Amino acid sequence: MYNHQFAIQSAEFSGGHLSRAEIGIIGGSGLYSMPGLSKITEVRLKTPFGKPSEAYMLGFLEKRQVAFLARHGRGHRILPSELNFRANIHGFKQLGVERIVSISAVGSLKEEHKPLDFVIPEQFFDRTRHRVDTFFGNGIVAHISFADPICPELARVVDSACKAAGVNGKRGGTYLCMEGPQFSTKAESNVYRSWGMDVIGMTNLQEAKLAREGEMCYVTIAMVTDYDCWHPRHDSVTVDQIIAVLMKNAENAARVVRHTVAKMPRGRDCKCGSALDHAILTERDKIPAATRQQLKLILAKYLKSKK
């Protein structure tokens, strides 16, 4: 039977190395490791939802316990539509993470969001079609509040970290999450612009939903790599230019993350940690035993009175 407490396939914990973490970092395109991480332990997890994208790299960053995950795997092997979002987020939960900082490469849908800018969106708009984005089902119904999908406390910390790192960070706006892996047509891009969307990417919405269901704080750092295909100069941008921006964005992201971790409060004053308080509709004694076991880590405090 699945054991929710650290189902670890291969790891050695010695010399002060970690088996837990308080802050999770998800690295997107261009960021496949976390510079500055020390006393690193590589942890491969089993979850009730399958295998995460990659081993988690646990270590210390700015004297805080951190777990880093390369979203697309090292070497960028996994398409956005192929990502096992549930396993990735549940893995962080297994490690004890309470806050997730997610870094993502995006296209800009507004002239004001220039390449090398970082946007800290406060909203999402869903244009995906083929993705599982909830832990619930199989005999249990839960409806979390998702009107404000980003943790405001985390957003404030990241905004301050951008200033400290000398990166042009912009708090607010909407991240449109598309299916991919193909980029938008010009018709689609112009429609999204007419809707007032700010940036476009392929990954962060599902992470945000699952983090909220797992009662973890979540924030997106959207790194602008280029203007989407709507821009009149889009066709003149070369692959070399895009790669150069990706590399610079990754360098800037590493600095912003370090400042974010350094500035992170020890306690949580937001509502993310109680997101399921009034969300579960299913009568506790009607939850199937297999589902109860699968969601034990997430539901533990809500099932204490019902074995």
C-alpha cells in the first residue's frame, strides 16, 4: 500500500543533507538547475499519481530549505501536455513544501512587456484542453476557491525580490495558458490581445490549481522571452536572439529566486493553508477507501475523525 511519507526511491541523507524542504522552486525553459544551492541531495519520489518530471534537488539556499524541480526534465524532454502536474505538485507536498515559486518562459501580448521583463501575474485564463488538473474525483468532490489564484503574500515577496535583484518586475496582469506545443496563430494571438491578456505560456495554470488544492502557496515568475506572433517585428527575431534572451532570463531568475528565498517570511499569514476548509462536499464516510488512501497526505487533517 502507498506510504505517503517520503516514498523515496534513491537518496542518501548524511552530513546535514535534507530529506525535507519548506520552499519549492519549479524551473522552466532555460532554468534546469538552481545556482547557489548547497549541500545538495537528489531525491527521486514515487507519488500516488505516478512519477514527477525529474528528481528533486534538495539543499540550502540563503539558509533556507529548498527543493528544486526541472519542470520539463533535465535536457528539456517533456512537452507541456505530457507533464504529470499532479505528481510534480504532490511530490513537493511529500517533501513538506508550503510555498512554491514557479519560473516560466512566456511570450508577451502587450508592447509594454518587453523581452527580459519579469511579470508576476495575478490571474490566469485557461485555453488548455487535454489536461488533468485536480487531485479530486474517484468518489470525492471538492471545489476550491480560485478567484485569486496567486498567493498575494508570495507575489509581494517576488515583487520586492525583483527590485533587489535589479530586474524589471511587473506585478499584476493575466497569464493565458494555452495547450501547445505549437505556438499561436496570428488570429489567436490578436484575439488574446483584444481580451486584454498580458503574457502567454503553456504550463502554470495547472500547477496553480493543484498547489491550491494541496494548500500550498503559489506564485508565477513569468520571464518574457519575446513578443508573441502578433508583433510586426516577430518574423525578424532569430533563434540566436531568443536563446540569448533565455540565457539572460535564467541568470536573472536565479538572482530573483535567491532574493525571494532570503526575503521569505517564516510563517504564513495568507489563506492558502486552509483552502480545503469548506471545499469538500462529499460525506466523509462515503469516500472510497482507495481514494482516501491516495489523498491521505492532502486530506489528513480533514479526515482525523474518520478512519
